[in-house]
Amino acid sequence: MPSPSPNELKIVIVGLGKIGSLYATCYGEAGHRIRTVDTGNNADWDRVDHVPDPSGVDAWVVATPTATHLSVVGEILRIQPDARVLLEKPACYPEDLAALQRTIRRNPRARIIVNDVYSRSEAVRHFAESVRQVGASGPIKKITVEFTKNRELDVANGRFVDTQYGEAGYEGFHMLSILRAILPTEQYRTYLRTMPESVTAEMRVRTSAAGLPDVELYTSSTGAIAFAGLAEFAFSEGVSRNYLDPSEIPYGSEFRYRFADVEFDSGEHVTLVFEPFFDSDLDYKNLHVVHLRNATCPPDAASARRSVIAVNHFKEALLTQLELLHRIDEGTTVIRPAEHRFLAALGSAMFTGTFPSTTESDHLDHRVTDEKFTRIGSEA
């Protein structure tokens, strides 16, 4: 038997559903040894505590249903207290956050990161840098982020339905990742502490507060498009005719309308559009564009500038976070509880019409801070 490569890691993936299978493919293609835990799906073991020699596991992936995350993390840490764990989002359901934090405190050598695809994206980094450059000349007036897809066929085919975070559980974490990338740390914390002006069932979240630009987040899993005009310029006539003009993505379509737009007081816009070549390039899912433009000029005018970024968000994030897990110190854990509480509050507001108060602390203990994670993330 050939000896393993010095760069080859032993990765145990717990949960072999759709997401877990994507993890297995990505890490397997990167040359790592993949072992699996699942009650079915031809996994290597059916329970975490059946994994032999857990001290030899270089990293664990938890890709089981959200309701099981707390128990699975506990099982892993019982057999490997210094485990490196990549935890699929959400980290857990809202009622389990306190228990997850206690589990982490009882295992001070563990390293746990919640999968955060968009914060690791080259396209988002390029967008954030462009926002900072334009922002040097004047303040931001408004930020608009929309992530819309018709998921009704997915649900009919058995896709997981989040009954706790609601609509916020599908795209909310991604939209917050983008917002976190472009707002200064203190402004972002203020945003998470601020009660929105309104929350609708689609979900549409409007927020306005002193010291913040206006922020509007929107997502729909039924294909109802809210801001067709903000990114329509980036798409072909066919996409505009079929999806954006009617502001509706039909049942069964693979089209996803995802963008982030930053409008400045000057009238300048920096707009990140994901997958704008939907109907013209076979690799459209890995092509994204950052546009710098002025709203008073036509999109094809000389003043419009664009950068095309070719990147597979998911693969890039998984490989980056695997490397990060092996660089960070023992006890470094990033689950972003404030974001989980905020999105849980949005889910509650959608169902009840009332936005509950959230706490502002996003710390597990003195080792786990936003500032430390920002420093680590900038080095990744």
C-alpha cells in the first residue's frame, strides 16, 4: 500500500445527504482521505463513536440536519477533545445556541468554524474592496442585497425545509456575510442590534438607523423578484424578458437572481452580480461580475467599469476553511451567535409579526472575538 502524501488529511464527514456529498467530492478531489458516518448511504460507520483512532482524524465535517448539530458536535468532542470541526450552517437551532456555547467552553482545545461560503469568496472580496475605494470619496447611502430562487420544485423533491429560521435560514446567512464584508465592524454590530423598520414574509427586511446607511435585504424561495431594476443591466435580453421584466422566476427554473448593490451619496454604484451569464456560458455558476457605474449614465456608457471573477464559491470556501482550521490556535471557535439570533428573530417576525429583542454579545469567551476572526480571515 502506498504511503499517504504529507499533505493528505484524513477527513471524516458526518452526514451524507446532498451537502455532505458535496463536501466529500470537494475534499476527495483535493487529494484528501475521506471517511464517512451516516446511518445509510453506504457510509464507513453508522455512528461517530464507532470511528476508530479518532486522534488520527485531521478534520471533521458536520453536515447532518440542523437539529442534530449540537449532539453530533458533542459526540465528536467526547472522542477527540481537540478536534477541528467544520460545521455546516446554521450552527444549530436558536434554542440550542446556549448549549452549544457550553459544549465549546467545556472543550477549550477544540477548533470549530461554521461554514461561511460568501465571506471566503474572491468575488465578495473584490466587491468589498471596490466599495472601500469608492467610499473613500463619500458616504454610502443605501445597501440592497437580494437572493431569490424558486425552490418549490426542490421542496417537492424532498429538500430540507427550515421550520425554525424560516425563509431567513436559506439565504440569510449568505446575505449577512456580504453585509459584514462591506460595513465597518462597529456599524455591522449596530445593524445586528437594530430592530428593522419592517419585515415581510417574502422575506423583505428594511433597516434605517443613525450611523448606518439604509439597508434592505430581500430573499424569496418562491421566485418573486423584488429589485429587478437594480441588476437587470448585467443580464442578457433573454433573461430580462423571461425573468426580470415579469419579476418572477417560474417553477422548476434553475435561474437565481442574486446581487448586492451599494449606492453612494454621489450617485455612484458598486454592484456585485452573481451568475449573470446564465443563458450564455455553460460555466455560468462560477462567473460573477463587479460593476462600477453611475446611475445617471446608461449601463453601457464609458463610465461603467466591470470585473469578471471566475470562482466556485463552495469549493473555494471549503478548501480555505480546511486550511484555516489547521492554522488557528486551539480554542478558536467562530459560530457567530449574534447572526444566528438576528436571523432567528427575523424568522419569528415573519411568522408572528413581532421582531423579538436580540442580545448584542457575539462572544463565547475571551478567546473568541470578531476582531480575532477578522484578523485570521484577512490572512486566509
